[in-house]
Amino acid sequence: MNGRARALLFVLCGSIFLEGVDISMLGVALPSIKADLGMTTGELQWVVSAYVLTYGGFMLLGGRAADLLGRRKMFIFWLTVFLIFSGLGGFATESWMLIASRFISGLAAAFMTPAGLSLITTSFAEGPLRNRALLWYAGTAAGGFSLGLVVGGLLTALGWRWVFFAPVILAAIILVMAVKLIEDNEIPDPANRKYDVLGAVTVTLGAVGLVFTVVRAPDATVSETVLTAVVSLALLVAFVVVEKKHPAPLVRLGIFRNASLLRANIATVLFAGSFFAFQFITVLYLQDLRHWTPLQTGVALLVIGIDSVLAPTLTPKLVDRFGNHKVMFVGVALTVVAYALFLGIPADAGYWQSMFPTMLLLGLAFTLVYGPLTIVAVEGIADEEQGLAGGIWNTSFQFGAALGLAVATLLSVPKSAGEEGLLAGFHAAYVLPVVAAAVAVVVVGTGLVAKPAVAPVDQHATT
């Protein structure tokens, strides 16, 4: 890489680091927010779910917008929106204000993130150079998420509002550099550009409705859940019908013939869902049951952050030697062991004996899984559809997170009054990450025995 390419990679890695830090710092601060704003556990979930709802629901539209309207334009505009509303969350005095700011921040991330990922994949030639750039990008994302856990603890000790104020400085620096470094990409001539409006409306409403169904399930009746699920699925079916007939579809359905992309996205749903569920339960276990401070909680989770060092240094060497699927398989298998060690954890568990092994294994797992998963999800995809492929992958990650949070919230309901009932709820919820990770092992394992990929289908072919 020349100097400009390194600087560009720094900017794009900085943006995904910012997004990772923003999410994980908030996770540690949730109990403090809950106490200060007088929120219930169900309301507290919406501080996270409002973000995930728009992030996951608009991601496909965001990815395609980057391809059609310009990656630079989408990245810079939505980074600005993300900066503003992330900061505004720190001024919230009512729960609805905070939830609203997270809603807009998620919308901004839905357009910014796929634009950033497609800038990586189109700025570096496919092969070793792109793989190394993607591993740095993914390693930075995972590192930001992990380091945000302890930084969130430090900032929450000063006051939970700092969790929202601190990222504004980093975002401003990234924005200034992005304006100078990112070049415009070629986009379709406006006169010849065709918009799939009906496809955009049906997929966005369907995706938002499906994520809403998942995150609302713990507080909704069975009939309400079934109704919203049916409506959402009907919209997604309508989307498929529209895409088959439209001359310039929002999503070329033939992209899903790429077995590697399909496998990677299923694995991503399971991987993200298991970790977000585990983190949500563990933060509540440490702070609500054990009465640890946010700083103690962040330090307890700090070891997961070893992936920020290992992912960009060790993972590229392992991928070069063993390939993406073998590295991922070992990483996902480690998560099963890590989560299983937390099953039945007692209320007085010691950190070094009972918790540290799980945190260490999760740090190693993120090192081995996140980067290769990102590569597999976009390899073999034409440049003009890199935004779309990135949007699909990020949608899978956010949908997995929403699903994991919703089911974990439902399972962790106290079984009786007092600490025993609270602990019993946590024990029930800890089964979820183990099961999801075990299924992910099977999905990733199929990639080890899959036939070698054939040459990519002509990206301009009809669906």
C-alpha cells in the first residue's frame, strides 16, 4: 500500500472502530442508564433495539444507495448524521429521547457502514491485498467493540452521558480526514439510472417489521407477535416478486446463488446473536446480581479485547496458511466452549476460576472469526455489487444481534423473587449462546467440505 492507501484504510477502520465502540460502551452503561432514567428492563432493551431496528432494517437500502448514489457521498453524509445524533443521546433526560437518538444513529449506521465496507473492497484489488485490508478492517471493528467494554466502564464511572459525548471527538477527526481522502466513485448516469422504489419500500418495511417483531416479542402477546411476523413476511415475499420482474432490481436475487455469501450470512446471524445475548446477560449478572460497578464490569470483560491486537497481526498469517473456513471453524468452536463454561455459574463465582477462561476464549474466537467471515461474505462479488453484499452481511449481523437480545431478554425473566430467582433466569438465558454457537459450528463446517467455487455468474445476467 502507498501512503494514501494506508491513510484511507485508517479512516475506514476508524469509522468501524467508532461504530463498535459506540455499541459496546452503551452495553456496559445500560444499568446506570436504567437507574438514572427510571427504566424497566423491557424499556432498557429498546435503547439497544432502537438502534438495531433501523440499522438492520435499512441496511440493504443503504448498501444499494452506496452503489447507485456514490460511496463517498453516502459515507460522509451519514457519518455526519451519526456524529450529531450520537452526541445528542448524551443530553437525554427522558427514556424516549434516548431511544429516539439511538433510532436515528442506527439509521445513519445503516447507510454509512456498507458504504465504508464497499470502499474497502473496491479500493483494494481482490486477493492478498484486499484480504489484508479486510482483516485490518474487521480486526479494528472487533477491537473497537471489545475495548469499548472497558472504556465504557471508565466513562460510566464519570457519568453514563460520557459514553455518548466521547465518540463525538473521534467521529469529527474521521470526518475531516474522510473529506480529504475519499474519492468519488463512478456511478450510473442519472439519465440512465433506474430506481426500484417498490422494491426499496417492501424490503425496508419487511426487514424493519421482522426486526421489530423480534425485539418486541418479550413484551408483546402471542397474537401481536404472530400478526407482525405475518405482515413482515408478506412484505418480504412481495419484495421477491418485485425483484424478479423489475428491470433494475434493488437486490439481484442471483447474488444468493453464491454459496459462500449465503453460508457466511447464516453463520453471522448465529455468531452475533450468541455474543450479544451473552454480553447482555453477563452485564446484568455482574451489576444487578453481583453489584459490581460499571468499571469493574468493563475490566472483567477487558480480556476479550485481545482480538484488537491479534486480529490484524495473527489472523492474516493463519488465513494465508489454512484458509478462511478452517480458521473460522476453530474460532466458532471456541465460542461453544466459552459459553458452555458459564452454564450454571453460581452467584459467588470467582473471576479467575469461573469467568476469565470464557473471556479469554471469546477474545481468541473474535480473532479467528470476524475477519475471515467478512472476507467470505464479499468474495467473488463484482465491484458494482460490493455495497449490496456488504449491506446483506451487516443486515445479518444486526438481525442476529436483535434476535439474540430479544430471546435473552425473554429467557432471563426472574423465576421467583430475590437473588435465587434472578440467578435462575440468567441460567436459563445462558443456554441460548451455547445452542446458537453450536449451530454456527455446523454451518461453518459445511464450508470445509463444500465443492470449490465456480467462476462468478455474470453480474449483469437476469435473475
